[in-house]
Amino acid sequence: MTNENENELLTDDVLTQEEVVVEAAPDQETHPVAALTADLQRLQAEYANYRKRVERDRSVAHDIAIGSVLTELLATLDDIDRASQHGELTGGFKAVADQLASLTNRFGLEKYGTDGEAFDPQIHEALMHDTSADVAVPTASKILQPGYKYKERILRPARVSVTDPAE
């Protein structure tokens, strides 16, 4: 190409870009009431989002606080279970233990873990392993310490003895 043809192509490209810029920025004359209404709607939406976020954060903080208190009570609940298994839970102490169990149930504390259920590492902690031809899948054969959860959150995994299938 000649220099003259190249200059014409460059000039055409520059004009095309300038035209696009002019077309991309149209005049925006808005009515002041419409602008203020849009600002008000934006502020209302921001405030509604803020309120929702604060309520969600408050609810999460509430659940965390209850979960931490219930976690601190787990050792006491274990002692009460052991006393009950040995027949030492009688009289006034039994009434207090029943009230404590009722209170923790009302708050949503759930005890889980039964002998013979399938081993799940998400909710069980294996302390011992054994093998047997009697099982087809890894099984929590003995619950050494029950697990507790609060609102689908594991406070303490169930500590179990696992029986694996024999190969």
C-alpha cells in the first residue's frame, strides 16, 4: 500500500472511533424529582439489606452462644449418664438430672449414636478398630461416648469402636 492509502484508512478509523464516542454518551437530562426518587429507593433498599444482615448476624451470634453453653454442659451430661447406668441416680439428684435433660432438649441439644449403625467419619470419631466377617460395611459396633449436635452442628462427635469387614 501507499502512504496515501494508509493515511486514508487511519483517518477513517479515527473518525469512526470519534463517532462511536459521541453516540455512546447521549445527553441525560433527568427530572429532579425522578433523580430524588431513585436516590430514595436506593437508600431504602440499602437500609432493608442492612436490617436483614443485622438480623442474620444476631441470629448467628445467638446460636453460637447457645452452642458454646451446651458444649460446656456435655461433661456434666456424661457424668449424669454414667450415674444413671450404675443405678446411682436416685432421689433429688434424679429430679435435677431430669430437669437438666429437659432444659437441654428444649434448647435443641440432640444426643446421637447407637450401636450397630454405619460408621460415618463426619459424625463419629473412631477410637478402636476391629475386624469381623459379620459386617459388610464399617460399623460403629460400640458407642464409647455419645455424640451431641445442636441445630445440625456437631458439638461433639460420637466416640466409637469401629468394626471393619474382614477381607
